[in-house]
Amino acid sequence: MNPETIETILLVDDDDALLEVLSEYFKLKGRYRIITASNGMDALSIIKGETVNCCVTDINMPHMGGLELAEQIRKIDNTIPVIIMTGFPSLTNSIKTLQNGVVDFLVKPVQFDQIELSIQRVFQQRKLFIENILYKKEAESKAKLEKLNRELHLKVNELNILNRIMSDLTETSSGSDVFRRVTEMTITLTPATEARFYIINEASKHPFEVTSAFKQPADHHNSISHKISKPATSSDSKNISDRNEQRSVLNEFLQTIAADGIPLLVAENHAPIQLPTGICSFIAVPLSIQEKVFGLLTAAIKNDNKFFSPKDLYYTKFMLKRAAYVIENWALYENIYENLLSTLYALVNALEARDSYTQQHSIRVAALSTVLGKEMNLTSEELDILNVAGRLHDIGKIGVRDDILLKKGSLTSEEILEIEKHPLTGANIIEQLGLWEREQIIIKHHHERFDGKGYPDGLQRNNIPFLARIMAVADACDAMASDRVYRKGLPSDGVVEIISEEAGLQFDPDVVNVFKKVYHQGSLKLYLPGKK
Ligand SMILES: [Fe+2]
């Protein structure tokens, strides 16, 4: 027989004769290894020392009885079946109460074959019992796995959100854009129904709201398609004084948070903190730049049975840290940008300073272009472009030789061609810097003519960039009004007359009309040579 199929049975009884007979009986069966012990104590030390598959024990023994032995065995290994032989059937209930582990009982006097049957039965039960334990363990590890999986999903989700915050803020193009994104993301990533960003620092003291975002009421319960909207400016005069009072309480509250510099989460507003009515959950996170509070993000859930969690606070804190980093970078970049621009302006000034007739020409062209642009209702961004392009429009003259540029007499046709390269040279200089793309286009085309006879590309009418058409008028006006070595500068009415005659030829008639309007308003002379 395969030794692995031989079961070891421990027989425990204080009756040596019985032990001997039982041992012989089971040995003869050939599939059992028999160990004997005359009391519970001896039996326990055997069990601690070697593998026992089943224990058959008398109930009454000196030192340790069968019931206690069964209990002790259960503590050591609750998969070892114990069969208790008792002469008192009334004890069977007590034996059953042992329950844990596999226990059977036999009422004395017992037949040997009955013992064997019982052994086979408890082995079967043991098998089931072990299977049950394994199944339980499997279920437990499955539950653990599922828990880990859920945690992993949460982590992945969190990472996705953090990544999104990182990339959304990296794509911003200015400080104010950062604030707008922060409020929009707060609305999208948290249950906030409104988010506001305030500038608040030592200088401003009072919080100044710069941007806000609101969740559309229709989408309250749709966590995916949150819409962002600007707040409606309230014309509702009802309860204005109440609102003013609430606002001043809130402002005071925000000032305290900004002064502390510590983020705040009011998960459920039970009013120990005085917040405006209707706010059931509130978050405020300061934005610090170079360790100084610069602004404050607030997020609120209004009239909704939802509350912020520490996770929401964590996201908003992360967002503002990232925003501070982006703004610091922007400040650094804008500094470089300003430096570079100053260098270029200085270059143009130096260029113009060599010729007393063109001194300050670019500054005046920039100023006049901007005045015309304002009159034509250009955006502030377009006016900025006009200003920078005006200041730099002749920077390409750096590439023209001095003997041509500063020549007193009339120019040969080759020399004229050389000078006419300056718009392209200027555009190339700006292009190499990788900045000011729109300014670069104006610089390139500031000598185009409306009738297509200009340079460098001979563009016509609306094909000429609009801002370049404005600058062409300002440039020509300043050139005509400036003194030259061979002539005095024209008076403003003379300039206006020539420019008017050139409407539709050299110049865009619409720009000429605006130019005349500025002249009639009397403000043109402010931008002519000698006036500034
Ligand atoms: Fe020019």
C-alpha cells in the first residue's frame, strides 16, 4: 500500500489492555499506523511532535480527560478529527458543543468495526471541513483582490485627474487664463455648483473676484457634462442689503483664510462659520506665489444635497499649487519677453538716432496706428499688436548699408531696391525669435499698397493684413510730416490732403476716412513730429 494513504491514528485510553487489542485490530487492517497514549497529556505531546490524522480517545482518564484533550487538540490543529468514547450518552450534547473542528462520539461499549466506521466518517467530514476552509480562504482572497482592484481603480482615476489638471493648466496662455481654468476645473472635477477666484494679497486686502464658473442647474446630476457659464449679473434688487451684508461677512471670512494661508474645508455647513445662506458645503484654498498669498479659490455647493470630501480639497489644493507654478513660470517668461522687447526697441531707437530726420519715427507710427486702431474699435490685443509692430516696423533697416540709409542725395534704383528689402529683413528678424507672429506679418507688409503696387508681395486690397493697412497710413503720415534734408516736413493739412488723394490707391479708403476723422477731431497733431 502506498505509504501516503496510510492514516496515523492516535488511540488514547488508560486501559492498557484495550489499547493493545485496538492497536492489533487496526494494524491488521493494513491501512493505519497506530500510536497509543494512556492519558490526555501524553496524547497532546505526541500531537505536537508528529502528524496525526485522527485521535480516538476515552472520556475519563487521569490528568486530562477526553473532552479537554479534544479542546486542546482543536487549539493546536482544528482539522484533526477527534472521536470520543463515552459510557455516558448524556454527554453527547456536551461533545457536540465542541463543534469547532471534527468531533464524533461513540457510546461504550463499542464494537471495533463501529470505531472504524466512525473513523471513516470523520475522515470524510474532515475532508469537507478542509475544503470549506480552503473555499473560505479563496473567498477571502477574492474579496481582498476585489478591494485592491477597487483601490487601484481609484488610484488610476486620481492619477488621471491630476494629469488632467497638469495638462489643462500647462496649456494656459496667461495668468488670467489660469484663474479661469482653475474655476472651470473645480466645477468639473468636484461637486461644486460654483467656483470663484479672488485676487487677495497684502496690497489689495479686500478680495477682488476676477473670474467665476457655475454649474448649469440642468446638469446638476450629470457629473460628466458639466457646463461652464459666466454668472448672470444680477439686476435683482430684492434683498440687496442682505446680500451686501452677506458679501461683507464673506469678504471678512476670505480675508481671514488668506491671512492664515491655510486651505479650508467645510464639509457640512452647520453655521458655526458664517457663510452666505444656501451654501451647504464650502472649500477655500489660497494660492501662494513665492510663499505669499496672491489669490483665493472658493468652491461652494449651493442648495444641493451633496458635500465636499477631503479628496475634493486635495484636488483643489493640487490645482492651485500647479497654477502657482504656471504663473511663476509666466511671470518669469513675461520678464524675459519684456527684456527682449526693450532690447529690440533700443535697437530701433539707436538705428533712428543716427539720422536726425527719422528720430522717434517708430514711436510716433506706433502711437498714431494705435489711435487709428482705437477709432476703428480694435480689441486691446490688436492694439497691443499694432503698438509692438509699430515700434519695430523698420527694424529691418539694420540690414541696409549706412551709405544707402544715410545718403543725403537721391537714391539709385539699385539703392531703392536695397532699401525695399527692409520689411522682409525685419519680418525675418522677428521670425527667428519665434515670437510675435502677428506683429511679424504687419512688419512684412507695411509697405504694401491698396492698389497692389507696393512691396514686398504686391498684395492688393483686403489681401493686405488689416493692421498693416492701418500702419501704412500712419507710417506715410509721419514720413511726410518729418523734415528731410531736401525739404521741410509738410503741415498736417497738407499730409491729410495727400493721404486723402491716395485713398483707394496707396491706402485703404476706410482707414483714410478714420484718419481724416482723427484729423478733424484735432488730435492728429499730437502724433506728428516735433509734438512728442
Ligand atoms: Fe518702413
